[in-house]
Amino acid sequence: MLIMVEREDTASKIGSGDVPVLATPRLLTFAEMVTVQAVVGHLDPAHTSVGTRVELDHLAASPVGTHVEVVAELTEVDGRKLVFEFTARDREQVISKGRIERMVVDRERFISRSG
């Protein structure tokens, strides 16, 4: 996934800081989006995946206008648990790396329990 950092993505805009650079929570959102996209078409339509654990290192700032590429690789499958390693980078450097765990669940059963 390639994104361009917009004003709406900044720490100062969402309240996670007071500087106009890519906010860590937005970076996490992009990383999770990539892991969700990675399993589209691979799960039974009655199933979905939900995030259960995140490890994220935010290593460098990305000001408004920076293009950031976020990629994820499925590195482990343990029953219903899916483990992804992700990296985000701009043109010059890795700005973030981490690990996201997701659990495959029955969509209807999950929704009925959370409502």
C-alpha cells in the first residue's frame, strides 16, 4: 500500500502529539489495513480476521507530503492465528517495522458476541 501523508494523518491533527508528522496511530491503521488486504480472497466468506496483538517501532518522522509504502508478509500460521511482519518506508529509509497478529473468526458468531 502506498500512501501520501495528509494533514489528517498527522499527530497534531488526531491528538497523539503536537507535530505535523505521520501519527503512530495512523501508521498502525495503515499496517493493519495491509494485513487485512493480504487475506482477502483466502478466507472462507463466513470468516474474517481480527487484530489481537501489535508490536510497532516508529523509527522516523514523515512530514505531510511524504510518500510511504507499507508492506506486510504472512510469516506464521498457527491454527487460526496469523502472524504478519510489516515494514513502512519512505524513499530514503525504513520509518517503521513491526508484527501484527490476527485471529481468524466466524464473522456472524463474532458479531453476535460483540453486540
